[in-house]
Amino acid sequence: MCFHTDSTSDSVESCLDCLLKALAHNNVEASEKIQEMGVLPMMPSLLATQNSCTPKVANIIAELAKNEFMRSPCVEAGLIPPLVQLLNCKDQEVLLQTGRALGNICYDSHEGRSAVDEAGGAQIVAEHIKALVHNTDPATGKLLTVFCGMLMNYSNDNDTLQAQLISMGVIPTLVKLLGVHAQNTALTEMCLIAFGNLAELESSKEQFASTNIAEELVRLFRKQVEHEKKEMIFEVLAPLAENDAIKLQLVEAGLVECLLDVVGQTVDSDREEDVAQLKTASDLMVLLLLGDESMQKLFEGGKGSVFQRVLSWVPSNNHQLQLAGALAIANFARNDGNCIHMVDTGIVQMLLELLDRHVEEGNVTVQHAALSALRNLAIPVVNKSKMLSAGVADVVLKFLQSEMPPVQFKLLGTLRMLIDTQADAADQLGTNCKLVERLVEWCEAKDHAGVMGESNRLLSALIRHSKSKEVVGTVIQCGGVKHLVTMATSEHMIMQNEALVALGLIAALDLDSAEKDFVGATLVQVLHKLLTEEKSAPEIKYNSMILICSVMGSEPLHKEVQSLAFIDVVSKLRSHENKTVAHQASLTEQRLTAQS
């Protein structure tokens, strides 16, 4: 292999042709030889003066940099600054080969990217793309594809460099490119991959939202027949659709109809790619419903065709569609108006039938989604009695044996929502020993804080809403009292309060039976701590004093109250800034004095 830098340009050119030929024949072997011969350090001087050889030199570098082992040597040989300089020339072939060379050197190479960053290469390429965006001749299309590829290799998986491109305003330019060059498959794909990378960055979403990306992507999606192409667009849509403004734009651009079509085409197929596409399309549909505006637009007062189509997924035989349908209902059920309408139009029955199909060996994600939907529907007060009459509690109780924490968590939340203000239901469930025993067991689920918290809250709610001696008796008998005492020390004020009110009812309704458990759980010490702690909220102090008065009828508890000098703590609270607390402190002090 000959190479003389001092010879005439003809012999240099023939040497370059010789190198290109060798690289085309066996790139890896030729690259190793070129590296051994020390050719790389000669390249900067060849790039410095622009002539007919320049594109060939850049082409050789592009070919060499296809090999991972050549990228660092290219940087070390000082090739980046002269290549970046070449980006300022007007010759299209030089620009094309230079773009390739820089793009290949940047591919998965930290050194390459840093060197291009330092030389300011990305900025020049971004400006070229901006200037050429409306030029549709094939040669320019090819150059734009190479330039987009270069920016992608430059910034791929690198948040800092992606943020740099975003601040250069690359996003609006690429969106324009997608619209103007929709016929150019290679360029379109390059734009999609670039969008996929940039869309992962939170700072990109606002820029995307200010373009017409939604329309462009939906237009492009409608044209696609191949699975791979649709998949590429999905990969951009998913991160973009996390932004509420873009969700609405996608809905307005007609994405939902496209997704419903995909579902229709793939639902009966067992082909792997169809199953994957059905999942992606239905997941994306659920994601669009997470935005308040986009959700309400599709709900259309419960008469929307999209809403009706999504409902039809629930009774289907496809688990993925059942899941998406239930999640969609849960998302539609995010305001009282929608919830009331859905309960009045029989959607509860549909969810109960779905749950019934998944009791034995059921699909956990479907169970979880259906319970989520029922929990949301049970929030408006007018829905509770209707849902109880429809038998929701009975179906939910079938999942008591589930060992899956997500299902346990939703089951508890659904029951808690249902019995809120519903005394009869609280009474019925609160005397169900199987349920109360399971709650007590879950109150000890240390590994699952959510399940533990919800179990405690439901235990307390059964007592608070039923105000029934029978329910109190069941909770005492099943060993629930100690958990309510622990709950009174929770870091969440709302839970502390719920616990204290429930404990107050236990003391008022059946102090004799609870006495032993109160002593065992050191209730009096807990109350002393709550009253002396500065951080305890006024409601906590108020309910703690009420509870102290309620337990005075028990001799052992009365003794504990005396031994802890409660009277001193309470008399200090008489000057509390909260009037209700101060008043209760006076009453409690009188009670303690009278019984001392």
C-alpha cells in the first residue's frame, strides 16, 4: 500500500483510491493496516487544504470509523477540528462525506462526542439542516439524512448533549423536516429515531408541544402498513404522550381513531407482532386518557363513540383489552360527573362480570385494574349505595385470599370508599369475621406499607361508620385493637385521627372487653406522648383528650392515667391557641380532678 504526502496530487489521489478499494474489500483488515502504517496523523494536513481529494479523505475516515477500535485513534490524530472546519464549505459531496465521518466517529464514542462538542460541530450541522429544510431534491435528501444521523450519534443516550441540541432549536427544524420530506423514507426514519431520543428528555416536551408534531406523526402513522414502521412511530408517541398538552393535540389530530383501527386489525391475531401492536396501541390509548382535557374530550358526556368502543373491550376475551378497558374506565372515572353517569349506565355490572372471570387463577393486572375502576367509581356519595346494591362488596370479597399486594391494596381501598358514610354496609362488613381476621393479618404486612396502611384505615372505618357494638366486638375478638393504637402514632395526621376516633368508639361502646388490649398496647402512654408532643396537630390533641376521658371508667387504665400525671399536661393545654383544644382541656381537667 503506497502513501507519499510529498508527491503530486495525482499520486495522492491514486493512493486514496487504493485505500478506499482496500477498505471496501475488507474494512477491518484494511483499517488495522492503515493504523499500523501511521496514516492517520497525515490526514489533518490533507484535510486542511480543500481540493478534489478532500471528499475521498473524508470518505476514508468515515469508513475507518465504522470500526469501534478506530474511533479513539481518529480523535487522537486530531481529525475532528479539520473535519468540523470542512462543514463550512459549500461542496455537497464534501459535506456528505464529512457528515458521515463525524457521525461514525461519534457513534458510541465518548471521546468522539467530546471532540465534536469542543469544535462546535453540532451547531454548524444544525444550521445546515435548518437552511436546507425546504429543499427536496434527492441529493439534498441524502445529505439531510446523513446530518440527522450525525446529530443522533452525537447525542444518543447523552442527556447533556441532547439538552444542547434542544436549546439550539433542533426540534422545530426536525418536525418541519418530517412534514416536507414525508416521501423520503430514510430521512423520515432518521427523524423518528431522533425524536425518540429527544422525547425522553423532559425539557423537550414543551418544544414539541409548540410544533405540529402531533399532526405530522398521525399523518405519517396513517400511511404506514409495515409493523416495523408503526412501531417506530409508537416509540416516539409514547414518551410524547406523557405531556398533557401533547395528549390533547394527539387526540385532536385523530390518533385515537388510528389506535382503535390497530386494535380492530390485531385483536384476533396470534402473530407475535400483532399481539405486541395491540398492547402498544391499547396502552397508548390509556395514556391519552390520563390527561384531564383529553379524557373529557373523549368522554363526550358518556356518549362519545371512543368511550363506547373502549367499553366494548371489557367483555372481550383478550386479557390485554380487558386490562386496557378497565384502566380506561378508571381514567374516565376521575370526576364526580363522569362517575355518576357511568354508574347509572350499568358499567359496574360490566366490571363485576370481568372480576368474576378472574377469581380463580385470574390475571392479576386485570384484577388490579378492575378494582381501581370500582374504587374510583365509589368516590361520589350518591354512587355508594347503588354500588352496594349491585353487589360490589360481595364480588370484591372474593379476592380476600389474594396473595398479591397490588390486588390487596386496591381491594381495601374499594371497600373503604364503599362504606364511607354507609352505616349498614359498615355494620355488615365489620361483623364479617373472615374479613376482619384478614385485615388484622394485613395490618402486620411490614413489607407492604400501602397494604398495611389501607388495612388499618379500613379497620378504623368499619368502626367509625357503623358505630356498632357488634363491629367493635368483632375487631376486639380478632385482635385488631393493638393495630389501631399503633395507627394513632402514624406519621400521617389523617390516619392518626381516624385511629383515635375509632379507639374512642371502642372505649365508649365496649370498654370492658377492650381493657386488656388497651393495657397491652400501652394506649395511655401513647396518648401521653401525643399530648406532650409539640408537633401533634390540634385535632390529635382534642381526640386524645376525649379518649382519656372515655377510658377513665377502667380501673387499670385510670391508674395508668394517674401515674403519668396527665393532669399537668392537660392543664397546660388550657391556654392552647386553638379554642376547641383549650375548651376540651378544661373539661378533661375537671374530669381528671373529679376522679383522682
